[in-house]
Amino acid sequence: MTAINLGMPAAPAPLLAPRRKTRQIMVGSVPVGGGAPVSVQSMTTTLTADVNSTLQQIAELATSGCQIVRVAVPSQDDVLALPAIAKKSPIPVIADIHFQPKYVFAAIDAGCAAVRVNPGNIKQFDDKVREIAQAASAAGVPIRIGVNAGSLDKRLLEKYGRATAEALVESALWECSLFEEHGFRDIKISVKHNDPVVMIRAYRQLSEQCDYPLHLGVTEAGPTFQGTIKSSVAFGALLAEGIGDTIRVSLSAPPVEEIKVGNAILESLGLKERGLEIVSCPSCGRAQVDVYTLAEQVTAALEGFPAPLRVAVMGCVVNGPGEAREADLGVASGNGKGQIFVKGEVIKTVPESLIVETLVEEALKIAAEMGISLDDEPATAPLVTVH
């Protein structure tokens, strides 16, 4: 059969706006800001005091592509668990501190890679800044100043009437100024709001008024579908403008789902090397195949595929080949058959019943050419036990 060249594009897609220039901090081994790649974070849902369960969840998150993890520290039992967690975690651990400033010092002593503080709900926090700055500086531990709409300082709520973008920014910059008075600038900032519009406005203002790295988040974003939409809209707008150095997709769902969405957002913007991507048409009256089912079958068959691969699943031979010409691998289906194409060239036509099997075979060939084996990455996180 004669190969049909569909014209693969030679040049890469145009870049987004240049990344915002920021100072760089190190969260453990992960550089943040200063031109470093945008990193993806999540937060454990286990009781931090349960060391084994927390480490197991961290291992699962790391396997899913999480680069930095935050753990809640609301009690003394959690504080006591921090040294073991910080030591055995495969990725840097940030201690999340509220209400009790003494836990900040404990987290630093425990070897946490960073500490997140919420000035709005730590009693007499401003009075402790000098001591915190000294302890963090001596240990080389950065501080994330995390301002949330739901726990904004009462003074700012009285001034602005509600948690506006301006109120969030003023709170963050005020706390930064207190640390700066003591020569401490190893800081990352977040100004989270549950309304993506307010959140976007706040980060834009913040990016114009400081050069600290910024952690993006839509707080209390909601269940998986709603939270994914809110976070994608907000992160997409800001990252396209070069704003944002780390991200966390806050979902009412298992934290691994946050990592999947976060990485997918970065991949879709070209800020992270793409993994497996399924491109499928929404179907129409021309479709002569059940595109929905076919796309789901291909996705399931290639789940966990280790190679960065774009696979197109198209429902007709009218526009399918042309629409999918930028895919690494694909099929255009119709009349009980499927045209299989690789790198823009149709290589064979197979019966509909063999489409999924053929796509998997060709995907394995592409991976082999790239020197990638299906055994290169573990399918599940290793079990972690602390004695």
C-alpha cells in the first residue's frame, strides 16, 4: 500500500508569554521560580500522625507526578511525626501550619523542606516573624506565605468589606515586608480565592508588585468536574501570561486526581513534556463508528503508557486524517474499517474489530524506537513502612 504523507509540521508550536522573572528558592531539591519549570503540588489527606499511611500516600502521589507535597500539622502528634515523614518522603515535604506559631519552629527542626504559614489565623503571628525568620534562615528553609479568602486577617476584612483581590495582595505583601525587615526573602506567596476571576486579578496584581515566586491555587474549588474547570480556567489564564511557579489543583477528590489534572494543565500549555494524550473527535452525523466507545477503549488499552505519545481517534475518513496529522499515531474510522497512520502517514487499513489492537502494537513500536520500555516506570507506588 502506498503511504500517504499528511504533512507533519516542521516547526514547534509558538510559545506562551515569557515567564515572569522571579527570585528563585529551593524547596528541598526542587527549584521554584527563577526560570525553573512549573512544579505540581498536592496535599495529603491522611492523619499526619499516622506516619505509614502518610508516607504511603506520598509515595502514590510521587509516582503520579507530584513534585512537592504538603502535610497538615494541626496537633502535637502531627509535629512528632514530621521528622520521620520528612526523612523518608521521596519528594520535598512542606509543613502546613495554622493557629500555632510554635509548630513553625518544630517543622523547621524536623527537617521539612519548607513551611506554609497562614498569617490570617496564627495568633500574634507578626510578633513571631523575627524568630521565624532567624530559624528559617539558619536552616535554609523557605517560607510560603499562604493567604486565603476564607481566613483573611480581620483588619483587612474590615477595611475592604470582603476578601477582594486587593485585600489578599495587601495581606501577602504586608507579611513579606515583616520578613524583609529581618533580611529574610526566601519566600513564596499564594493568594487563593474560590472565585477564579478574583483569584486571577489577585495574582496579576501581585506579580506587578513583587518578584517572589508564586504558588497558584483556586481554594475550595469543588468536586472533580467543577474544580477541574475552575482551576484550568484560572491557571490557564495566568500561566499563559507567564505568571505562576508552582500549582495545586484543589479538588474534593483523592489527591492523586489533583496531580493528574495539574500535570494535564501544564502539558496542554506546553509547560511540561507531554505524556500520553488521546485526541478524539466529539462525533457527528458523519461518524460511522461509535467514537465514544472507541476512544474509551484506546484510552484504557494505553493507560500508564510511559512514552510521550499523542494518539488521535477520529470517527470518519472525511476530516479525520487531516485533523489528526499532528498526532504520533491515530485512526480515522468509517465503513467498518480504520485507516491507521503513524507520524502523518497512513500505513495500513484494518477492520474495526482490530483498531485498538493495532494502535497498541504501533504504540509499542514507537516506544521501542524511542528506547522506552513498558517496564521503565512502576505501575503502582511502592509500599512504605516505618518501624
